[in-house]
Amino acid sequence: MRTDDFWQLIDQARAGGGGEAHAVAARAVALLAERDPAEIVGYARHQARVLAASYTADLWGAAYLVNGGASDDGFAHFRGWLMTQGRAVFARAVADPDSLAELPRIRSAALTGEEFGSEEMLAVPGEAYRKATATDLPVQPDPVVAPDLDDFWDFDDEDEARRRLPRLAALFVEPPQE
């Protein structure tokens, strides 16, 4: 599956889904299950590449700020949610995690405490394959390469958060008392 086909399927799933991640994931499963099993495997491979490309320390830091913490699984689920936002938002967030501060839902989450994650989106290829073939998706090699640990920073360090992610920090980190 080509990059354009992958994101086009996600855009189709987003249409009429009301923007809720669980609805986008359910629609993606239904749309993908209608395709040839080889295409579903191609989707799974592409999703793995997309997730690998987004496995960065600064995006993890952004997820940590926005969600008030992010374990390994929590960061994966955050990236699943980020996929439901579409290609442009996803690409912009990977290139500049601080750009997430521009999203209205992220901005309102600073007040409401809403957290973002979609485990369901990560399960789309497996669910679609099972629906289409009544068998499990063939095991794919895991292309995820963890970020260099030297790139990690203390996500609880408010000064470092302000330096690396100034717009998100302005929303989610209490301003210094003077």
C-alpha cells in the first residue's frame, strides 16, 4: 500500500465519524475489511512505518504534557489518536510536536483535562484482517526503532518543557510564580 492510499483510507474513515477516534477506527476496520487481504497486510506494514517514524522523544514529551503522563503504551495510543487526525496534522506533529498546541481540542484539553489515545486505531489492520479472512493477520517484522536514549529529556522538568515545547508548555505547565 502506498502512502497516499493509506492516508486516503484514514480520510474516508474520518468522513462522517464526528471526529471521535473510536468511530474513525471502526470505520477504518470496515473499509479495510472490504479490501483484498494482501492490501490489509500492506496497510499493516505502512501503519508500522508511520508509527516508527513518529517514535521520537519530543513527540513523546508532547504526549506526556498533553495527557499528564505517557507510558510506552500510552505514547503508542496517543500516536494512534494522532493518526485519526489525518495526514497533515500527523506529519506536522511529527516534524514539530509543539504544533499540537494549534489544535482546538488540544487547547481545550488544557482546561478540561481530556486525554488523547486510540488503542483501537492501532488494532485496525488486525481487526480488518480477521473480519475479512476469519484468521489472524500474519506476524509482521517490527520496524520500530526506539529513539536514541540520549535524545530523551526529563518530561517532568518544566523548564526543559518550556524550552522544547513552548506553546504546549504554555497550555499545560503552570506558569512560574513571581
